[in-house]
Amino acid sequence: MVDILRGKRLNPMDDKALKITSSVDADRRIMKKIVYVNAAHVKALKRAGLIEPGIASELLSALDKELDGYNLDYRYEDAHMSLEEDLKSKVGEMAGFIGLGKSRNDQVATSIRLEAREELLSLTKSVAGLLASMLEVSKSQGALFIGMTHLQPAQPITVSHWILNYAESILRTVERLKLAYRTTNISPMGAAALAGSTVPLDRLYTSHALAFDAPVENTIDAVSSRDFAIDTIYAISMLASDLSRMSSDIIVYMSLGYMDLDDRFVSTSSLMPQKRNAVVAEILRAKSANLVSMLFNSIEINRTLNTSYNLDLQEITPRLWSAFDEIVPMVEEMSSMIKGIRLNEELINRTAKDSLITASDAAEYISMKYSMPFRDAHHIVGEAIRKTENNRLPLAQNISGVLAGKVNASINQQDIEDSLDPQRSIFNRVTLGGPHPDQSGKMISNINLQLDKLNAWVASEEKKIEKAYELLFSKEW
Ligand code: ARG
């Protein structure tokens, strides 16, 4: 095998050393993107008058064919050299022209960015699908539910309100994905190894030809920055965290019997036939830890590096691809799983009453009705709860009793009973963003609007990219 890199100077590299330093596995994902980058580069060379029109045209046609695939071989170190070898075997020595004014350092950074931005867009589409499912479920789940703090029944909410809390959080992660898209969508091409070159290439042209927003200006930064990958994995980790927290909730709600999932998302035990285990949720929770590890790995690899390109950077790339590979099915699973949520309303209503989740409603009622400091009202209800635990009388009756000893005004026992009714409590809540169905309705419409905008943004970015790739192989210079 002729080694186009080591030429006549170096003896062959140790085979195991070659294997461990080769990036061919992670490069599979960017094979096409490397071809696009080379096409843009050939055009830039031609535009600068650095290669003959005939050669440029022949190289472009040959590159177009490379889109069908080329032989990857670790003995060439990576896909960049594999492509050059392949091209050489097809068009001969003229393939060597593509090396003028570029290095693998700017080429790899550019190719990874091209691939990552597309995967960011397709992940964003999956997230939009998840949000749409969440809205669908929210619309039909306005019934009473148990809001928890410290994993104990706390105050009445609705399932809709619970789901929308994650939808709102995931919408912020969509902003993180869009930020990652911005830091990704800039072009290193032309930076060459680190210091640009003596070749008069138009970096703005290559950036534009590949549908980037702009070049990464500083040539050292262009080849050495991988913050875009870290931004991406961070956004993905935050998304995974939300899926994990949601999964934990589902596991607990199932364990308490408030909720059940469709059979398609539970497994049973090989020994205990009664079991309905929320195994999908458990796996989503565990997988989110893998993603956080990938984030941590990437930050650590990046942190130690000196100026410009070091081969360490190559180890960040497979983490970026794995992050995408892990998160997409997670998002899709959550999206399908929540559609099958069923509630045990009878148990929820009973628990809501038995666990006194409206005690704070009664305290708020007393404080407002009798213009009493909330702390005093809180103590009155607390004292009544203690009495109830001892005398087993209804809480409303005990509250009236304690209250009668503290205020002169007349006491309306019915109002107190009403304030304690969990169903009414949902409708009594007036806070913006609270569990009142009107508020959920507003949140649903608001998120719907944002989803429309998001889908339009993804479609327009995809179109821009598609158009640029179409033009790349046209012989219009
Ligand atoms: N395979 C490398 C990567 O994936 C690119 C090659 C850079 N190699 C070099 N010796 N400068 O980042």
C-alpha cells in the first residue's frame, strides 16, 4: 500500500499504533460531508485561478461519484486520507491538487460541523414530536392528580399540569439546541493546519457554498474549537435529564398505583406473574447517565489541550455521535409511552382526601377571609389536623372548632368544607401557570405557537442546506 502521507520520509507506522490512532470508525458518519467539503474546496481553488478549469471539472465529477462511498481503511489513518487515496486511484495524480490550501485539521472540523448541524435539526424534529405528544396528552388529562413535594402528597394538580411542567423545561432545552446549532454552523475551511496558508482562497466563499452562517474567523480557533460539540452534548444531556426525571415520576406513580402504562411499555417478572415493571422508564433514567458521562468526557478532553490541533480532539467525535444515537430513541420512546398513560382516578381521589392535600387551601381561605396573618391560619389548620388524627372527626369540623376560639366573626362551615375539596381546589387556583384548566389551556396554546415557529425554522434551515449541496456539484463556478 502506497502511503501518501508518509511519502519518502517515514518508515511505516506500527500496525497497532495505526489502529489505535485511526478515526475511521467515527469517520463513517462524515464520509459524505468530507466529499462536500472537498467539492467546495475544488470550487474555491478554481475560482482563485489555482487549478485549470478542466481539472476542476474532472475533480468535481469524480467527487460526485465518491458520494456513493469510498473504501475506508485504517491504514490511511482516517476517512480524509482514504478519500484522497480513492480519488487518486480514479483520476490519477491530479487528485493531489485537493491538498493545496487545506489540511485535515480544517477539513475534519468542517465535516463534523456539517454532520452535527443536520443531526441537531433532526433531533429538534424528534423533540418537536415529543412536545406535540405532550400537548396531546395534556389536552385529555385535566383530571385531578396528586402534586408531590419530598415524594409525599402535597397539593392538588392535574396530569396536564404535571406534563406541561416538563414541556416547558424541554422548550428551554430547545433553545439550548438552537444555541448549539449557532455555535456549530460556522466554517473552519481555509484555516488549513492552523495558520491559514499562502494560497489566496476565499473563506467567505467556502463558508457560503457549504451553507454556513459565517467562517470561524481566527484560523487557530477554527481548527481547535470543539465547544460546538460540547454545547450539543450539553443540550442533549439536559434533555436526557428531563426524560430521566419524568421517568422517575412515572416509576413512582406506577408504584403508588396512581398511574399505569400501556402493556407495550412494561415487562413482567420471570418469577412473579403479577409484576408490571416500568422498564422503559428505568432504562431512560439509566441512559441519561451515559449522556452526562459523554458530556463530562468531552469537557475533560477539551480542557487539557494546548493551542490548535492535537489528535486528542479526535476522541470527542465518537462521543458526539453516540450522544445523538442514544438520545433520539429515548425521545421517541417517551413520546409513545406517555400516550398510553392511564389514571386510577378512584385511588387518586381517595388519596387526595386522605392525605389532606388541601390543608393549605383551608389555611389560605382563613387568612384571606378573616384578614389573619397566614402563619396564624397555618397554625389553626395544623392544630385541627392534630385533633383529627386523635378524634377522627372530619377536618372541616375541627378547623371550625379551633377557628371559633380565635375569631369573633361568624364561621361558615360550608366554605371551609369547600376549601378542602380537592376537585374544587383545582378551580379555585388563580395563579398564572397554575393547575387551573384555563391556565393549562393557555400554556398548551402558547407551546403550540412555539412549536409552529420551531418547525418552520427547522424546515427553512434544511432547505438552505439542501440547496447548497445541490449547487456544490454544478459546474457553475
Ligand atoms: N482524524 C483526525 C480527526 O478526526 C483528523 C486528522 C488530523 N491529523 C493530524 N495529524 N493533524 O480529528
